[in-house]
Amino acid sequence: MATTTPSHLGIDISKETFDAVLVQEGHSTSFQASNNRIGHEKLSKWLKKHARGVVHVCLEATGRYGDELAAFLHQENFTVSVVNPRRIAAYAASQLRRNKTDRLDAAVIADFCRTQNPVPWQPPPPTVRDLQMMTRHLEALLDMRTEERNRLQSGVTAPVVVAAIEQHITFLDTQIADLERQIAGHLDQHPDLKQQRDLLVSIPGIGDTTAAKLIAEIKDIDRFEDATQLAAYAGLCPSRRNSGTSVRHKPKLSKIGNAVLRKALYFPAMSAKSHNPIVRDFCQRLTDHNKPKMVVIAAAMRKLLHIVFGVLKHRKPFDPHCLKPVVQAPAAT
């Protein structure tokens, strides 16, 4: 019995429009539409008319521009993969692509999907999606307030400008406080999110705001098999570049991962270095071995994320005694 070769759809998405290229049985066809609900429905109808067999859709992780389309196609029962843009860029470079248009980019994504078979994507629950939107908007408001405070301290003396900046800071203070209350209320209204928040704030160094950000960015702890996978997702895995006997670069963070999650861990890790016994002792050992300051901070971020994984995975509050090594050196006498 003959089997139908799967079809592969690559989508290059932007704020206003998207280009799609469908590859099946060695042939390709293209489609373009507006990046809104009407355009998404047109794409679904076009696929059902032209595609044969199972369709595997692939698009880059471009944030909010692609989230709605990915969720819509998943709801329409298509297999959807959302891939790190760096993987696509590296794949395109390996193909020695010299031209770049939206349609050609979509074709590259379709070919990547065909040859690499990326893992299917699962949309986050609506409660987590809404939480992520709120926490990311909170981060944007905090950044704006910092910019305005810096601007106020940059030597501005014109009374009208000073008054305008101060008024904007007051407005941002109100917006931030209101949004923080709404985030807390959102977590309290959903038992699973509330339980995760309560577990996370049991970890010294993590407060309510950081807990909300971690929940929003991790989405579902069960999609990670171990803490190393979670660290890789956050871009907190060390990257080494060694070759032969002459190339010996110092290891550094890969930073190929969720930058929002990585940023959310920076200040909590700084706090954990002083107040979390596991992180504090770990960082002290690194300092005793003369590790640079930023290396220690990065290691603290990774260690803190490992603790986050354990607390969420096992659904138990932080307990420093449970995280100590099983084998320990005997105390000096």
C-alpha cells in the first residue's frame, strides 16, 4: 500500500504579513497573507486545498508576531514546530544561500523542517500565556522607568523637561504597582499557578515578581527531562571552543536560549549568593578557586535554576538539606 510523503510548510513571519512555502514530493508552492486572523484562516483553507497527507509546519520563534499563528495552526490540527531563529540562520548558511527575501526565507524554513524534523510545539495554557504577557509588559514598564530615572540624572535642567520626566515616572510607578497587583491576583485565581508561586518563593533569593516571571517563561516544567535541559533552554550552559592544541578559548555562556528567563535570574542569583545556603556555599568554592566575578554570578544563576527545577518538578518547598551531596567529607577533628 502506497504511503503519502509528508508535506512541509515553512513560514517567514513579520508584524504585518507572512510568507509560506509548501514543499511536497519535490515541488513547492508559495502563499502570502496578512498576519491576522483573516490571513490565518486563508492559510488554513489554502493548505487543506493544496497539501497532501500530513503537514508539518515550521516557523521561527519570533515572539508575539508568530505566537497567534502557531496557536491557530495547532488548533487546526497541523503539526507545528517553533524553532530558534539561530538554528534556521545556521542551516541557511550551511546551504550557502546568497539571496534573502521573505519567500526564500520561508523556503529555507520548509527545507529545514523536511531535513531536520524539529520536535512538535505545544501552546501554553491560556492562563500561562496571559501571565507571560503581563510579566513581559511589567518588565517593559520597569525598563522605561529606569530610562526615565537615568535621564533625570543625566544633567537635564530645563524645568519643563524635569517636570515632564517626573510626571512620567509617577505615572509609571502607578502602572507598575497596578500590574503587580493584577499579576498576584492572576496567580491567586488559578490553583496550579498559585502552588508554583508558593513553591518558588520558598527558595531564598526568589520573590513574588521573579516567581511569576519564572512560571511564565518555563511554562511547563514537565517538558524538561532534567535541570540541564532547563539550563540549556535559558542559555545558561557553558560553551567551549577547543580545536587541536592551539585553540583553547575560555568557556562562556552559550546565551542561545530564552533571554527573558536568563535576565529574570540575574538579580535573584545575586541575592542567593548571600542568602541561599546552597548557592552561597557553591559560589564560595568558586571564589576560593579564583574564578572571575562574572563566572561566579553565571554559575549562581545556573545553580539557582537547578534548584527551581527540583522544587517545581517534585512539588516540594525548598529544603537545603535535601540538596546537599549524598557523600560528604567527614568533619575535621
